Amino acid sequence: MSRVCELTGKRAMVGNNVSHAMNKTKRKFNVNLVKKRFYIPEEDKWITLKVSTAALKNINKKGISAVIKEAREKGFLKK
């Protein structure tokens, strides 16, 4: 399974390690992902999602139902 947030679509970015002598080598900036279970009262069921911590903050702010609705509209989450 790839390291992609299922709600926001965030994925790893590529950049450079830069030494003091300004030598550059490729590196990867991974997403901070957490596997978390959520209860959806409308559907009366639990779902497990791999989400970024930024998505968790959105869920705490807006609620799981609103965030899932947005993700489905953007095409990140299937029905």
C-alpha cells in the first residue's frame, strides 16, 4: 500500500539533502500518516482510513461526515 492520505490525497514529496559544502543528494519527504478507525453515524458503521495528521485536524474541526463528503467529491475516496 502506498503512502497516500485517503482523504486529502497527500503523498511523498522529493527534494534534496544539502550539505554544508552545498552538495545535493536526493531525498524523500514522507507524509505523516496514521491508521485510524472512524464511526459514521449516518451509515451506522466503522471505517478504517489511512489519513495524514493534517486530515485528522480537519476531521476534528469539521466532522468526519463533512470531510468524507468532500473527499468523495474530489475523487479521493470511493463509495
